[in-house]
Amino acid sequence: MARNRGTRKRRIRLLSLLIGAVIVVAGVLVVMNLVATQADGASPQDQDAQAAEATDNGDQPSEATAEGENEAAGEEQDEKAPVPVEVSAIEPGTLSAYISSTANLVAEFEVKVLAEVEGRVLTLQVEEGDFVNKGQVLATLVRDDEQISVKKAQLKESNARLAYERAQDLVDKELISQEEYDKLSIDYGIAQQEIAEAEWNLAKTTIRAPFTGRLTQRLAQIGQHVQIGDELFQVTDFDPLIARIYLPERDVLGLAEGREVRLRLNADDSVAFAGRIRQISPVVDTATGTVKITVEAREVPAGVRPGSFVSVDIIRETRTDTLLLPREAVLRELQKTHVFVANDDEVAEKRAVTLGLEEGDFIEALTGVEAGDKVIVAGQGGLKDGSPVKILAADESAS
């Protein structure tokens, strides 16, 4: 009986705890429902009061919003401001395409003057850089031995001549045989050749210019003993100067002798002069697949000399009355090219163009523009199609 009483008490206690928990949960739900109901049912006057209270506390959302709107309006106004640009009117003109190469100018006639006899240098008559005429004396060698040889040959020739003349009288009188006469005649002929040889050797002691030109090297020194074959001078003819270039076979097709050529000094791009194709090799170099072209320079400026490094431009094609587009106006995007044109309303128009030949500062425009169009050459970097522009005058752009 006591056991049943204890079990009943535990059940009553557990039931009480459950009822209390249910009451607490119900109270929490009621409170939450009341709070939500009050928030939803707030009147417009209450909201205005809250806003006024927030304003009194220093919060000014309307001013911040106004500032943001002003900034956006300013940015929009800046975007619509005209972009200052420079323009250039497209005009028709002549344009050429070139095949370009480089080479050294060389003199066509350049020889080394060698000693033809052994001897010692006695005098020097010229110096490097001097202009010399054909046959002009450049130097002399000591000629004592050669002069002695001439005198000996002259005496021998005189003796042989007298013997030959006497033999002529004797053979007519049949006092000597024909065989003896022939021998004396031969001796006389040999003596004549010996004197000619001695005089020739004597003449070789005087060193002369082989042709008209300029002395580009002097290697001989006074007192120097030279052997046969020693180099004494170098003489160069500066007219004409030629350049030998080597072009791929495909570039040579269509070229002909006499074609005009433009040469330009690499040391100074402002020095340019004309030339012509003088010779085209009839064969292709199998090792390189190139053809040798010999170019002759004409009217060479004073500062250009043999050995100068030059650019050679051969005119491949010339087109007249074609539209010349300034190179700085062309914008390239991957495989496409376009320009901006300023129309009469000073609005930029983006136009795709097809390009042709290029020369210097101009490119041939095949499509996309017309003569008289004002293409933008400066300031077009940030433009879009339809952007307003302000065309600067020449004096404004310069300043």
C-alpha cells in the first residue's frame, strides 16, 4: 500500500511539470503575437513621428540622397561633354609600294697598285684622299740598277747594229755565207729587244695611277724596300657607286633593268638619292633561293662614300589618284581596321576601312572613306561611335 502511494506522487509531480511547461510556451507565443500586431498596425502619423525623431537625432537621409543624385547627374554631363580632337581631310594622291633591302655601297673600279720591280722607295708624290688622274705619278723607286741595265743594252744594241750593217755589204759581195748573215741579223734583233726590256724595267720604277679616281690607301713609305707584288697604293673610282642586293625569286618577278630605285643613307635618313637597276642576275642561287640585283647610284651626295650602309627601295607598284589616309588615323583591332570620321554635326562616326599600299605617313584607303572626309588623327583613343567631338584648330592643337 505504501508502494502505491509513492508511485501516485511521482505521477502527480510529472504531470505538474508538463502543465507548467505548456503554460510558459503559450505565454511566449502570446507575447510574440502582440509585438507583431503592434508593428503592423502602426499609423502613418506614428511613422512620421519616428522620422522626425530620427531627424532631430541628426540623421538626414534626404540630403545624402540629393548629393548622390547630383554626382550621378555630373557624371552623366561629363560623359556627354565633347572630346577635343584633331582632324585631317582625306585627299587623293600618288602612292607607291617598295621592295626594300640593305647593302653597302662599293666602288665598281677599285684596284691595288703593286710594285712591278724590286727596289727602294725614293719619293712619294700623293697622299690618301688626293684626287689623281690616269697616268699621274704616285711614287718613284731608286733606279740606278735599271739605268745601268739600259746603258748596257744600248751598247749591246749599237754593236749588234754595226755588225749587222757590215754583214749586209759582205753578203751582197758573197764574202760571208748566208748562215753567218742570218746569225748577225738575229743578234741584232735580240739586242733591240733587250734594250726595250731594260727601258721597260726602268719605266716600272715610276709608279703611276691606273685610272682617274681617288687615292684611298697609301701603304708605301719613303726608304722602304719593296719586292715585286708588294701593295703600295689603292685607287678608287667613286663614279659610279653600286650596291649589290639579294632578293627572293618571287620579288624579282616583274623587275627589269632600268627600273628606278630610291637609296637612303642609314647613318642619316635625310640623305636620299636616286639609282637604277643596272643588272639582274640570270640565275638563282640554289643555296639561298635569291637573285643578285646590281643597283647603280646616281647623283650621289658629297657625304656618301664607298662602304656606306644604305637602304635600297625598289618601286614595285605605283597608284595615282588614290585616297591617302594618314597613318595615325588608323586604329587596328585584331584583324579589323577602322577610323573615326568627324561629321558636319561634330559627331564621331566609326567606319571600317580596307587598306592598300603603304608609304611613309600615308596608307591607301580602298573602302570606308571618301575624299574630303575629316578623319580624326589625334584624340580618338577613347571615342565611341556617336561620341560628340570638338575639332581643334591648328593653333589650338599646337599650343
